Amino acid sequence: MLEEIKFLRSGIAKELKKLRIENDYTQEDVSLKSGVNIGTIVRYEQGSVTASLDKLCEILEIYNIDLHIFFKLIYEKMYRNNN
């Protein structure tokens, strides 16, 4: 279970960064659009801090992605890496 949590945290960080880059946003853009401090955005993308569900939803709204789709993407990658 602990290994799954580590992977999930890492997956959230990687996916947030990937979404930002795919949408051609800077971390500052995401900060301004979401109201989340830029330093916090950086830490979310590094995986050193995990966003609360409320903050994560605010950020995902920028990319027009539902929370369940976001986690589905992460778990699909987790499944592929374990097989």
C-alpha cells in the first residue's frame, strides 16, 4: 500500500507538469489562473507536496479535466508499469 501511495504522489506530480506543458502554460500562468501560490505549484510538480483535492480540482479546472479522468490516467500508467 505504501508503494502505491508513493507511485500515486509521483504520478500526480508528473501528470500536473505534463498537462501544464501540453497546454503551453508556465507555472506562473497556472498560479494566476488557479489562485495557488507559484511556489506551491512548483512543489506540486516536484512531488514534494501533494495538493489537497480542493486545490487539485481548481488546477484541473484550468485544463478542463475532471478529477476522475485525471486519476484514471494515473492509474492506467501505474497498471502499465506493473505489468
